[in-house]
Amino acid sequence: MEKSQKKYRIGVEVTLDVIGGKWKSIILYHLVGGTKRFNELKRLTPNISHKMLAQQLKELEHDGVVLRHDYVEVPPKVEYELSEYGQELIGVLDFFCYWGEAHLDRVYGDKRLMLEGEFLDDQEAQKEAD
Amino acid sequence: MEKSQKKYRIGVEVTLDVIGGKWKSIILYHLVGGTKRFNELKRLTPNISHKMLAQQLKELEHDGVVLRHDYVEVPPKVEYELSEYGQELIGVLDFFCYWGEAHLDRVYGDKRLMLEGEFLDDQEAQKEAD
DNA sequence: CTGCATCCCCGATGATACTG
DNA sequence: CAGTATCATCGGGGATGCAG
């Protein structure tokens, strides 16, 4: 089924297709902070594969929420930013961030958020524990 | 990895775990309209399997955004509703609905939303087209 | 540096059947 | 009516390699 042919029953479904999934909201959230290059986004989003980042950005661009600027030069330089239209989502992304932190507080009593360095180490630790 | 042990880097990830995925936001959206019984939700969410609905509701309950009321009787009667805490999400769900419809307008020029009857038929038509 | 194709695996999901 | 368990499948997504 072509995505352009896909039908929906309620708007909620549509929005989920655009900003849902494992990575899109995280990518968009980083773009709220301003224009970013491909590898910059990759660094900001630990554990995302090169393939997935490229794929998700392509979909976000296709959906018009992200703009892609290709400085045609060697080595390649490409920048991504929120489109004017995509900026309508900033409010939601901020709310997600705020609500998510509050949720951890309510459920676990701590924020359970990690610094960059901790996180990478933690990934290893969790593999050990398997 | 136990979910209770999972670590996050930004609140956005947390919120996605709670209301993201293929079904949760849709289920929550229906609950905005008021308390619903299990089969009622199943009817409101075409194509969801019995198993998935049960599973997603269980997770939503565990995360504290949905309350489960079991009228201990035969035949069983169980109702679900948004918790006070879950009601903080109503604003976002409404925005999703609004933004999603607007998105279809902007991208395709029509709403591409279907009535209940149409939708079921359409599912068949799309299978044919494969 | 960025993008695309290929291979492959695992986990999410659906179908089905059974219980209270 | 609501919930659980089992099994089979399908596709998302990771790893890798190559191209511009």
C-alpha cells in the first residue's frame, strides 16, 4: 500500500505516522535547538544507526516538517532544520520532554535520566546483564 | 532489559514509551470521550486484535494513565477510563487530531478521512490491489 | 561526509484456541 | 465478555559495504 494512498479514521493516526516511531520525535526535538548537520544529529541520538537516521530524515523531509539544505561541495555538507510548518510541533515536543520527566518522578521517584557518558557505559552494562 | 530499569536521555523518549507505538494514542483518544468497556474500545479501533488491545491497555494501566474498573460479575464487565494523571494528555491528543487533519489538507488537499463503513471496505480493496 | 543497497535476524503483531 | 497462552509470520531495523 502506497503511503500516499493510505486512509485514516482520525487525525491522531496521521500525526503518529509523521512524528511517531522510535526516532522521529527525538530527531525533531534536537532540531528544535536549531539547524544540525547529519553527523551532528547522529551524535546527539546515541544508538541510532546511520541507516535509520537517513531514512527517518527522508520521511520527515517528505512530510514537510524538516528542510534539507545540501551545500553541494566535497566533502558533502548537508544541514537539516525544522520547516516553518514543522515548528508547529515545538510545543508538543516541549510538552513531551516535560511530561516524560514528570512521569519518571511519579513512577520511580527519580528522573532516571543520564548524562551522555553514563548512557554509553550503561548500554554496555545492560548487555553484560543479559 | 526490564522496563523499570530502562534509562533515558531526554523526557521525549519516556513519553514515547508511554503513549507511542501503533495503538496507544488511538486508544487514549477514544478514552478522552469518556469511560469505555473493552469491546467498545475494540469496536472503536478497527483492525486491532483482541490480544493487542488487552496488552496495550495493561501497559497504559501500569503506567498510570488509565484506570481499570472490574465489576466482578458474570458475564465480565470491565471499564477503562483516563486517570486524573492521564488527563494531562488530553491537550496533546486533541492537538494530534487537529494537526493530523491539517497535515492531510496541506499534503494532499483533502482530508482523506473515512467513515466507519468506508474504512472496512477500503481495507478489502487495498488487499485486492496487492 | 552523506547516501543507498543488501543481507539477515529478532521482536512485535496477528490468528487461534482455551479459561473463568 | 474479558483475559491469557501458544505459535507462525512479517517487516522494522541493525550491520556492512560501496558510491559520489
